Amino acid sequence: SAVISQKPSRDICQRGTSLTIQCQVDSQVTMMFWYRQQPGQSLTLIATANQGSEATYESGFVIDKFPISRPNLTFSTLTVSNMSPEDSSIYLCSVTEVRTSRGDTQYFGPGTRLTVL
Amino acid sequence: QQQVKQSPQSLIVQKGGISIINCAYENTAFDYFPWYQQFPGKGPALLIAIRPDVSEKKEGRFTISFNKSAKQFSLHIMDSQPGDSATYFCAASTAQGNLIFGKGTKLSVKP
């Protein structure tokens, strides 16, 4: 499976600031996704990162708060804007590989643990 | 209808025992059912997955049992080990849709 790295692995940020999280994959992938996992909770899909076009956001998530870029097949960024303590979560990048005939076999990165004070 | 209901929320098993985690769904269009294992501080790792054309899939000590008529599927961990202690998530998707995750089961295997 693809090897996925995320930067930073963790960060502590002040309220009102923004943080950009990077996701890098070692092979070309078809789909890239961003999830949020609040402490002790399940995974919630934020958006699908589309190469060269605007991301597709799930209900409850908006581009102004979570701008996403995907300039190529192996890299994406998620920005958490104007942060509040409620944004404290683990943010996870996931991908599906080109070789998979369907887009549902997803592999996850190690996550970025964000704490907002 | 898009929900995947997972139980139990937590599970304690003795070393060598069988751990069983259950999931249920409503959407009959779901046709892919993976299980993920997550250790603290790590991302979820794909453990095993099944499609509804089979009723059971086994990989080592891990087995998925699938009951299409009941719309239920379960993960069985045989000979559970302390190293299996983690949070397990079931999920489901359609070919066109995104993965829908259950709420997770925290498994503790006691030595």
C-alpha cells in the first residue's frame, strides 16, 4: 500500500491563528481525503481533495474554514483557519491507490494532532 | 440510513480468548465492508475487508463474518493477544460513495 506522511505530526496553536497540514504520498493515487477525529471519537470526512480543482466538502464543513489544495497526484494540504479550541482534533489524510479498481480501499496517514489553546 | 452501528463500545478479553465486534447497517447499496485498527497516536490501519458475495473472510487470526440478509457483519479475533489492544472501526461504502465509519470499539486484552 501507499506510504503516507503528514506534517506536522502535532502542533499547539493559539486561538484565531491558522495551521496548514501537509499530506505527501509516495505513489500516484486517485483520491485523497481529509478526515477529522475528535478525541475518543470516530472519523468524520471533511472533504475530498480534487486535483487541480476545488475540493468537495461534506455537510457541516466549508471552504473558508478548511481550505484544501491538491496541486498534483501525490500532495495535498488542509488549512484549519481562524482556529478555536473546538478545532482540537486529529486530522487525517487518506488515499486510494491508482491500482485499486474501486475507490473505496482507503489507507490513512499517521495523523496530525492539533491542540488549540 | 447512512449509519453504521457498532457494538460494543468497549471490550475486555483475556489473553487467548475470542474478541467479537459487531456492526449493522441499513443501506442495502453498501457493498464494501472494511475493518480498521487504530493504536493510540496512530492513523487507522486497514485490517481486513469483505464484499457481500462471500459470507466469511479469514486472514490469520482475524475473521469477518457477513450476514447479508440481516445486514450485519462482525470481526472475530481468535487467540486475542495484548498486542491486539486497540480501537477497531468498522466501515461501509458503495462503489460511488465515501466510507461511513462506526463509532469504534476499544479492545483491551488482559494478560
